[in-house]
Amino acid sequence: MTRKPVERGDVIPLLGEIFREHGYAGASLSAITERTGLGKGSLYHFFPDGKDEMARVVLDDVADWFETQVFAPLRDSEDAAAGIDHMFRAVVQFFHSGRRVCLVGTFALDETRDRFAVEVQSYFSAWTRALASALRRRGLKTRHARETAEDVVAGIQGALVLARSQDDPALFVRAMKRLQQRTRAV
Amino acid sequence: MTRKPVERGDVIPLLGEIFREHGYAGASLSAITERTGLGKGSLYHFFPDGKDEMARVVLDDVADWFETQVFAPLRDSEDAAAGIDHMFRAVVQFFHSGRRVCLVGTFALDETRDRFAVEVQSYFSAWTRALASALRRRGLKTRHARETAEDVVAGIQGALVLARSQDDPALFVRAMKRLQQRTRAV
DNA sequence: TCTACGTTGTACCGATCAGTACATAACCCG
DNA sequence: CGGGTTATGTACTGATCGGTACAACGTAGA
């Protein structure tokens, strides 16, 4: 029975949840210590640059997850349609059927965007480009593929807002179903 | 030349911009005094309950604007298509072609939602219901009208997120054009 | 002019903010 | 068993947080 197998990597998902729920400004150090169970000593040992570094690490973690689980399959899958279907499955899973909010979307809306402008910008542009690539391989013209990709990514983000505003995860799941249908009708 | 025609009503739009840019948690009293030019004395004279009351008044103001400028026309306009077109024009104007963010959407994402749960919930439900009503009068079945309305409102919110993430207002305007097109193809 | 009221600036409150310092403790390797 | 590194709790910093108290101000009506 090991005492505390707490590694830096273990707290990253917890930090993600905190930033999602409170936003960057609202995520106080006290909320972070409470949720992670780590004192300030440990926190600043793992993340010497404080809150800024914590958020950056989380953003990086999210970007990595989407790159391997969503973007790469969209770009590289032999069957483009399968890659897209896989995206929707991954998205529903990642956002806990609409109960979880998009960290990057949260950061994008308020002044936090300025602090993490590059990360926020590249997350969404990578997503739309990867999806557009899959749609092109499904036969859509370049322009139409890019437009549809933007609509779908925006639709996902908006559905998260709407589902949370109504406290109704089912709304999100239904919206994903319809967006998926739209990518099939080519 | 009157000295200071500052009335309570004059500061509400300013408060709106502050909450939009910083979110509720990030909108500090010092930011508010700076932006409005009003000291704490005046601020707490006009809004005795402090930040909470300020945000509530702003939410109310926004809800009123949308009710009269968007929802009512959607519901009551003889020509449903004209009501919908009017909505898109009003939306592009209100959100400054995507340069401005949705206050209610911002509040919906983080824990601020709990504080203003009722206001946030009713804003979006009023919007989707009003739009669904117009779509029904355009000939869509009840269910299809409601689904399309949810897609459109979510699409608007998502487009705001995306446009801001890319610092590209044109993205928002193009997305509105396409959503409008979708409401025409019945 | 005098008074009454709406408005304002300023000083102050305790609480909390992010971040630092540092002594101690737990751990790993020899 | 050492000894060195890693991790952690605690106490502290100055700044800022939201909010209150209150005296002084401006103006309007009598």
C-alpha cells in the first residue's frame, strides 16, 4: 500500500475540471488546493509558474488528447466517414454527454483568451481543418467542406452552451446526432 | 452644458460590456469604477446589492432587448420569414458582427450559471421557442421546428466562440449567412 | 437663503487573492 | 544505515477583493 502515488500528471485532469467549472479568473488557488488535495508547497513545486502554468499544461493536455483521438483519425483514417463518426463518439464521450463544458471555449469567451491566444486559436483551427479534410475526402468541394466544418465545430460549442444553460445533457446528445447526420448527407 | 447627466440607466450598457469581457468573476469592482467613471459611493447608491445586482440588471436589460427586438417579431410577425430575417439582422448588429460576445452564453459556461440559473435558462428557452414558432408558421412540423431552432441558436453561440477564438469577425458573419439560408430552405 | 435629498469621494473593513520562504518530512539509491 | 533529492505543510507577504460608513457636496424647492 503505497502512501501517495501523486505525480504531476495525476493532477492535470483535476486542474482541467477546476478551470472548466470556474474559468481561469474564478479558479482560486484555494479551490485548487482543496480539489487536488495538494498544498501550495506541492503545487508550486510541480508548477513553479503558478496558475498560468497550470492552465497552460491543461490546455496542452487537452490539445494532445484531441490531436490523437480526434484530429489524427479525421485526417488519416482511410474511411473518412468512419473518422467523422469516430469524432462524434469521442466528442460525446469527452464532454460527458454535455455535462462537461469545453475548457478552450470557456477561455475563448472572456479576457482569458488574450493570455492563451495562441493555444485557443490553434485548437479550433486544427479541429476545423482536420474535419474539413475528412469532408473533402467524402467528396465535398474545398470551400463547402471548410464551411461545413466550421458549422459543425460551432454547432458543438453552441450545443454545449445551450445544454448547460438548460441543464439538459440530452439536448447536447440530440444535437450531436443531427450534426452527424448532416455530415453524412453529402 | 449640464454637468453630469449620469443616471442609473446610463451605466447599464457599460456594465454589460465589462461583464462580457471579464466574465462575472473577473469583473472586479475596480474595473467597474474605472470603466464607468463612477466611484464606489455612486455605484452602491445605484446598486445597493453590489455586483450581483449589477449583473442581474444587465441580464434583465439584455432579456428586454431580445424580447422586443427579436423574440416578439419572431412570434408575432405576419410574415414568419421576415421575422426570421429580422432576427439575423438584429443578431449581427447586437453582437457587433462577432466582435462582441454573448453575455448570457459567458455566464452559462462557468459556475456563474448557478447564480443566475433562472435568467440564463429562460433567455435561451425563450429564444428557441420563439424561433421554433416562426419556423412552424413557415411549415415545419413541430418537432423539426424545435430541432432546427435549437441548431440555429446553438450555431449562433458557437459561431461567437469560434469567431472570437480566431479573432475573425468575418467568420461569424459568414456563419450567420449560412444559418439564415438553412431557415429558408423549408 | 435654508433645508432636504440625491449623489459622490474617501477612508476603512475583514477576507481572500496569488505567490514566496523555508524547515521538515518522505523517499530513493548506495 | 547514511545522504541527497523530492515533496510537502505552514507561515507569511503585499495586493486586491467586495462591501460599508460617513462626511461633504450639489441642486431643487420652499
